[in-house]
Amino acid sequence: MNSAKDDEIYWNTSDKLVFNFEDNEECQIFGVSQTTAICSQAGTFSVDDDADDYLKSDITPSNLKPLLSVISEKTLTSILNAENLHNVHQEKPLVQPDITLRRILLGQPFMLEQYKSLASKTELLDSAIASGDGNAILIVIIFIAKTLKQSLIQRLLLERPEAVNIYIRYLATTLRTNELTDLLTMLGRSKDAAMTNLQIVLKNTPNVERLLQKLQNCCRMHFTALSDCREGFYVQNYIKLLEWQVAVKATEFSKPLDIHSSVLDCLQNACQHHWNASEGSLVSPTNLSKQHDVSPRQYQCVALTTRASMQAWDDIESIVLTKGWLGSKKLQTSLAIEDILQILHENQAPSSLLAKFLSYIDDLDRRLSLAKKLQCHRAVIDIFVLQRDRVALSEYKSSLHSQSEQYFYAENALRASTVKWKN
Amino acid sequence: MDITLDDRLDTLQQISQRKLVDMLDNVSGKKDLIIEPKLMKTLECFIGVTALRRYGVDKIFKLEEGLKASNTQRIFLVSGDLIACKRVLNQIHAEFSQNRGLSHHLLVVPRIPAALELLVEEEGLHELVKLRSLSWEFIRSDGNVLSLETRMYADLYYHRDTSLLPAIAKNLWSLHMIVGRPKVTLCLGKYSKIVLKMTESMEEYFSSQNPASQCGCMILMDRAHDLPSALLTPVTYLGLMGEILEIKAGTAYSKGSQTKLNPKTDQVYGEVRDRHFSHVFPYLRDKAKLLKSEQEATQTMQLAEMKRYVATRLSKVTEAKRQLGFHIAACETIVGELGAAFEALQSVEKSILECRRRKECLEYIETNIDKHPLRSLRLLALLSVVSDGVTQSEVKPIQTAYLHAHGYQNIPMFWKMEQAGLIAYRTDNVLQKLPKWSSEWATAAQRLKQLPNHTKPLDLKSPTCSSYVFGGSYIPTIAQLTRFILNQETDTKSLNYLHSLPDFTLTGQQEAVQTGPVIICIVGGITYGEIAACRLIEQSTGSRFVFASDTIFTGNQLLESIKNI
């Protein structure tokens, strides 16, 4: 900010010096007292002693002949007119924002060059915003951005959020991240600056190493200052996950993980290849799960599906059962029992395992309907026995393949003398 | 000869064709046409290969890597998407480096974005590439639905960029020229207001003569004024078809087969389109039986009879059979995809609307986010809109689960949803836990009578209330506005409330509405649910409606467009 101000002073001062210097000669020609000229300068900046001396030393020697005795008036006029030609367009150019904007809206040719003064540029921008045509707003901002200095552009945008939004989109699409970040930071929208930068990084980086590096940069530059922004925490986790992927890739020859692999994809990979890794090791599923604070529901779902798909039935219990305090096993899971059974069934789990999990459903009717749906005959038969429903059991037996294992199981159950049938 | 509204709407397609053909004619001689893939389907709606050939198009290409055009004149047809345009310019650069004698034209739909002119200049291609814009007319589908086939929601509500509004305005202007300028205009929302203003200034400068006539009315509404209608699951046949199958520019695609959704050429479709889904399958079954018996009857026909049958009926019956087959297969797909989840989903949506069982709703959202991310995010957005926001602690587990299941590359998603007005955060407030608490949203919806209180169960078979499209729990705002403008709603309290809204305007004499078409336009995308809700009013009042929007979309597509930003 300071340097911008200094620049301003520098430009203003030097401008004035040049102009006044020339003015002086002219003034003198027309016999205007030079002190007045100097005084008029004095109003714009403090009179510097040196400058004063310099101007004094420049006083024209008195032995000059009168100008018009040397050259004709015509010559003088020509010379002066040539000078004035440069200044003709100092009169106010014709600016009509409404007409310009209508031309933009209707797709007719238009010119913006005549909008020179700050006031006319401002008016044009405001009219564009009032017209509601985003295309017109962007045309005007781009024109303004080319023809005004940074601090003035920012001042204009500060009070015009409609214009800012459209300009930001343009800067983001054309990947002008520095300008974008400066603008948003200046407006006090540091979270937007962080998220937009992140968005640009995520959209435009197909390579893992580069992505890792850019995310680290982004985190340092934008997210560290945002203390209560959840996304910053996720970005850090993303970095950890990418590092994990790189490390895993270095240690094994299995199919490499895609750059867009999610935590659950990686977890599945870990459950498949590193199920028995010690808990503290980098590649172990529990470690990965802890690192990202994966919810028990998601962890169990992935672990169960992966181990079941590998027919590793012995591992199933350890995922969803815990030992109760009398040594009995208890179902402890965030998954619905229906979902567990569905996963097991889809992977052709042995019926004894299905039966075991079915027995965790307390409601017998619900258990029965699920057992039937999953075609877990043993469980169905057991339930009929529990319900002492001989009729239903006989009916069910007749629906089974005779001479099959289940058929005999049903027959044995019907023969059992310990059951007191209710019908 | 009487000119009907249908005849007038039919002209849209012809005008679009003329517009394109005139452009092609401007480039004399043979040329290649290179089309951005997403514009293909839209283009097919109004022009075919034969017509293109007639105007000198030699080869047609899809815009993609490594395409090899052969003619020296090349016309690229692209949408105003700056990145797609940049790709074209890269391609042109590459072609120039091999062959200097080429001539390139860039035809941009619907408008040339400001940044593109600058880009062309920066790329040193100014004058080498000729830029033209082409804004074709509304694409008509399903009888009376007009769409620009351009999704603007993300532009308008995420980027807050109104560059495409003139495209809607221009199409509305030409629609007015064709069917008549509305006598009464109802406008709700800031973007609608802008569109209306633009349409008026086009009227002023383009219309050398008055349009066909002055008749009917127009309703303009911003999408943001009714987000629930875009987030709830519609339960009509077409509504669910839109959720599950792909529908593009009026054609539905299902497992390799496709059918044009047009009630005029497909009677069965016209019959089931707006039915509650539970009443669709029985109808199709009866229809199938009927067709079968007709076919059986042919077996006993005499020769002469058979001849007549083949000449007059056979092709119709064959087509009807194909169409019926499509709808039955579509029903099966819908049931297969949604079946088991449907009831639970409906009950969660209902609970959210009634601001009940908040904890269960949040749980449902979280447990479904792994397998049905869009469905879950949609419900979260609904919850946020309906209950004036969600708390950080409610969102956190959902966001975490979402990122774990679908990848950290989606980290900006929730922030984007927030920017796009789909999630709002609020602090936890004890008052909101009181049983009598009602959200600001619910209060407003009640004032417009959008939350019907059915004393008896809704008749879903022959419904009388527009809320049937959402299982009886919600009436879309646009339907209420339509009832209002057609003088169907006379409750002064609701009317006063409408007039008190800051961005509501009503111009013209309402008595004049009764004749002429009703143009219903939603800026930011219209949904099948809303269309069906309004069609019920169309039937009961005998008016003719024309629906217009930038796109016809579903809640999933809305969220997808936010995700793909």
C-alpha cells in the first residue's frame, strides 16, 4: 500500500514539474509574472528551496529581442496551433453509458475508448451493473482493469460485489491466481481466496507429486491463517493420504492406486493386502482408519465387504463382534444387521455363518423373513423349532429338495422328542 | 385456416434452422462442421444431415482430441464455455502451423462471451478466426415445454454471473413475437426482473412491428424462490423417469433403446406422463392386454380383412407396441433402482418438510452418502432450506463421510453448495427445539398455502391438488403463482403477502388473462414436478400453458452441476 502511495506522489510530482517548466516559458512570453506561475505550483506541493533556485536561475536573460520582431505572427500562430492540436480532445468526449450498454446487449458494435475520466468509467460500470447483463459487466471491468491503476480498480470493486463476483470467475477461469488472491484478500474474503485457490489446484493438477506439493503450498499460504475452517483440516488429511499412497506404492507391486482414490478405496486396499499388518504400521487398516478418523460404520462396511469378498470368513467376527464380559460374543456394530447379512449373502458366505448372524436378531418374525429371503434353510428350520410350529416346518420341508442336507436337517428336527409342538 | 398455438410453437424449430443455415450460407463453398459434443443432441432437434449438406457442409466432426478436418473452411460450433473455446483456439493454432491457407469460423452459442473476444486477441488470432454468435430458439419438447438446453443454475447462483440472462430474454422476446405479447406479467425474483427488463428493451429496438397480438400472460420466477421443488423427489411417471433415466432434449434413453417423449405421437405416454407412479403400471398392463387381443384377432381374419388391417393399422400397432415396450421397461428400471429405498426416501422428505425427526433425517443422510451421494446431498440441502439452515456440528459427520467415500478432491463441494445457496449455516438455538417453532421458510410457505393439510388421504389416481406431485406434502410456488394469475386463488391474505414481497411485480389488467396462452418461465431451471403440478391447473382451467426455462432438470442434476464447477 505504502509503495503504491509513493508511486502516486512520484508520478504527480514529476508530472507537475514537467508541465510547469514549459508553462513558465509560455507565461513569460505573454508577459505574465513568473511568480504567479510559481505560486500556482505552490498550491500543489510544498515549494522546495532547490527547485526555487533552479527556476530562478532559469530566468531569461534580458538581452533577448522581442519575439515578434524575429518571427512573424503567422509563424508563431502556426507553431502554437500545432501545439494546441494535441489538446483538442480535452473537451469532454461524448459518453452515453445507456446507449453503449444497449449496444452490448443487442450485440451491436461498440467503443469504450471514449470513457476516459474516472467519473465516466465509474458511471459506465454502474450502468452495466444496473443492466444486469453479466457479459456487459465483464466487458467494462476488463476495460477498466486495462485503463486504471490497481489501487483505483480495487477502490471501484470494493463497493460493487456484483462486479467482483463476475471478475473473480474470469480470473479463476483464466488461472490468474495472483490477481485473484490479491483481490479477495483485499476484500477481506480470505476463506473464499483459500477455497478458490484450492479449487484451481484440484482441477488442474493431474500428477500426484505436483498435487502434493501444491496442496502443501496452498495449506501454508491460505489455510493456516483460517483457524476454524474445516476444509483446511481436510486438506491436511488429503496430504497425508497422498503421502500414504506414495509410501504404499514404493513397498508393493500390486495395482497402483488412482490419484483420485478415496480414503475408503485406500482402506479397501489395506484390508485386502495388509489385513494382518501390525496395528502401528503405516499400511495397516486400523492405522489408516485412525489417521482419517473414519467412522465405525464406514470402517466396518469396507472391512466386512473386502474380507467377505476374499472369503476370509474367520475375520468377519472380529470386525463386528466384541467379547462381552462373560466371554460371550456380542454384536457391536454401527451397521444394520440386514446390511451385514446382505454383504455376507452377496459373497456366498457359508450358511452356518449366516445362521449365526441371523441369531443376533431378537425379533423372531424379522429373523424368519430375512432367513427366508437369504435362503438360509438351517436358520429357518431352527426358527420354526423355536416357535414350536410343526405345521410350518413340515410345509417348509416339502419345499426343500428331498435327500438334500437341509431336508434331513428338517426331518431330524421334526422327529426330535424334546420339542413340545404347539400344533 | 385457424392457426393454433401448436402451429406457432412449431415455427421455433424452423426459425432455429434458418438461423443456422444463414450462418452456413455466409461461408460459401464446402466446409467442415466441428461440433462440441454437448451441443449435438440439441442440434439434432432442429436440423438434420441432409439440410446441413445442402448448405455446403461436407464433413461433420465431434470436437475432440486429434480430429482431422479436411476442408480448408472449418466452422466450429461451440458453447460459450471459455475452456472449450480455448481448446478450439489451440486446435486452430496447431492447424495453422501445418497449413496457412485455412479459414476458421467460430460459431458461439448462444452469445460470444466478453472474455472470448479478448482471448482471441491475446492468442494473436484476431481477424484470422471469425467470431459469430448463434442464439437458436427455445428447443421444444414434450408438447409445450421449451428449453434452452443450457443449465444456468451454477452460473446464476454460484458464480453470480448473469452473462447468459440475455439469451433467455432474447428467446422470450421472439416467443412473444410468435405467440403474442402478454397482457399481464407477473415477476418474482431479481433475475426474473432483469430478464423482463431486457425483453422489454429488445421489444423496443428489434420489433419493427407489433408482435402477432397481445394475449395471455407470463409468469417469471427465479429458481431461488422455490428450491424445495427442485430438491424433492417428484412421484409422477415423468418425474421419476427423469430421476432414473437419461432424458435429453425430449428423448428418453433406457438400456440401449430410446423414445421421443411426445404425447402427440405416443398416446400411452400422454396418458401416463403425469400420473402418480403407483397408477402407471396397471394402466400399461391393461394396454398390453388390449394390444395382445388385437393381435390375436388378426389370426382369424379373412384375406381381405387382413389386407385392410396391414394397410391401415399394422404400422400404428407396431409403433404402439414399441412405445409400450419402452414404458414398461422404463417402469421396471425405475422400480429396480428406487424400489426398496423409495418409501424410506419419501418419508424422510416428508419429515424434513414438516420439520420433524431431525436426528433421524440426518442419520439417513449420513448412512446413504456412500452409495447415493447426490441423493443425500440433495436431502441435506432440502433440510437446510426448509429449516433456515443447518449447524456446523450437524454437517461435519456428513461432510467427513462424503469425503472419505468419494475422495478429498471434493473438499470444495460443501463450500460450493454454501455459495450456491444450498446450504446455510446457523448457530444452534434452543428456541428451534420447541415443538411450536416454525422456520421462516415454513411461515412463508404457509402464507402461500404451499403446505396442504389434508384432512383425508389424497386421491392419487385422479388428483385435484397440485401437491400430488410430491406425494401430497408440498405445492410448488410456480403452481401457486399460476393459480393466482388465473384468479383461482382469491384469498386476500395470500395476495397481500405476495404483493409485499420485495422483488414481486405485477403489471397489466388481470381480467384480461382468461384468453391466450400462459407462459410460465423459471430462470435457473424448471423441474418435471413443477410442470406436472401446473398441468393439473391447465386441465382444470382449460387454459393453454407454455413452459419455458434454461433447462429442465432434476435435483441430482442440480447438485451435479455444482459438483462439476
